[in-house]
Amino acid sequence: MKMKKMTATKEGETKNLNYVWLWCMIFGMWYFLYNSAWKWALIYTLIFLVTLGYSAFLFPFFARSIMRKHFESDGWVVHHE
């Protein structure tokens, strides 16, 4: 099954949302900080500490929808192709 391409566009800038899960798994909270998702960086860190790191393997499954909602609330237009 092929994953549908998803991009976010704002003022001529485009961000690819296809491999959000991978970047979240590799960089963790730093990925959310890089994309100015401060609330989700804090939530990720708190859950990571409470679960002693086990959430690092579960959080990436939700990262794409989290980032899609973050970009939409920040004024980006999300395109599904």
C-alpha cells in the first residue's frame, strides 16, 4: 500500500509531511521544536519521561496527524495528493 503524498504550503514555502514519523522517531522532541510546535515538544517530553522512554516508539505513529493539525492551525494549507 502506497502512502499518499501530503504537503503544507504557506507564502510560497512548502513542507513535505510524508516522513514525519521517521523524523519524529530519530529526533524526538527536537523535530517538534524545529517546526515550532512548542506545545507538542513539551507533551512529547513529558510523556517520554513518564513512560521512561517507551513512548518514543509509539509517538511517531501519531506524529503525522499532529503536525498536519499544527500546520493547519498556523495558517498553512495542507494538500493531499
